[in-house]
Amino acid sequence: MLVFLARSAFDAMRKTCEATLERRDLRPAVVLSIRTFGSFANFHPQIHAIAAQGCFDEADHFHPIPRFNTSVIEEVFQRLALGRLHRANRHSEESMHTLLIMEVFRFQRPRRAGPVPTARNRSG
């Protein structure tokens, strides 16, 4: 299951980059980390991501994206993750629909968004 989630997160970012920049040769500048906690009955996997605001092409040239639409990435991620789980016979269509309604597969956005501190704008 963790592989499905991680691959779905990466592919959601990739598809968003490709659609935003109207190219098909891009890969996101993202680092993913899988975190799990909870008991067997209450398993709670999470994927943490640190992403640059853009993508790389096959020649390793960086293409900036002015702003990611996280709602679009979230929807693509949900569909990819649930589709992969369904194809692997881990969830029925009915349970997939229930998970979407319950918003189990969703993004939690950072509480604080802003510029990265540098020597110039660091306070203190």
C-alpha cells in the first residue's frame, strides 16, 4: 500500500507539472517521505513532500511554475491512489467511493506559508 501512495503522490505532481506547462517530458522536483503510525487496526500512513515550484525536463533543465494548484494535485492523487488500490484488489468500487466521500485521501496544507528564511530576511 505504501508504494501505491508514494507513486501516486509523485505521479500527481508529475501530471500537474505536465498539464500546467503543456509538456510530456517533465518530472517534479520533489522529495517524498513515507511516515506510518497507528496500530494494525488503525493504520495511518502519511506522505510528506518537499517540492520546488517547478519541474525538470529530460535534459535536466528546470521549468518554474508560478503557483501549484494544490486542489488539482489532491484530486489527481486521490484518483490515482484509489485506482491503484482497486486494481490491486485491495478495495472494492463501493469502498473507494466511501473513502472519497470521507476525504480519507487528502492533502493537509502547511499552517504557515511564506518565503524561505535567508540571511537577508531572517529576523532575530
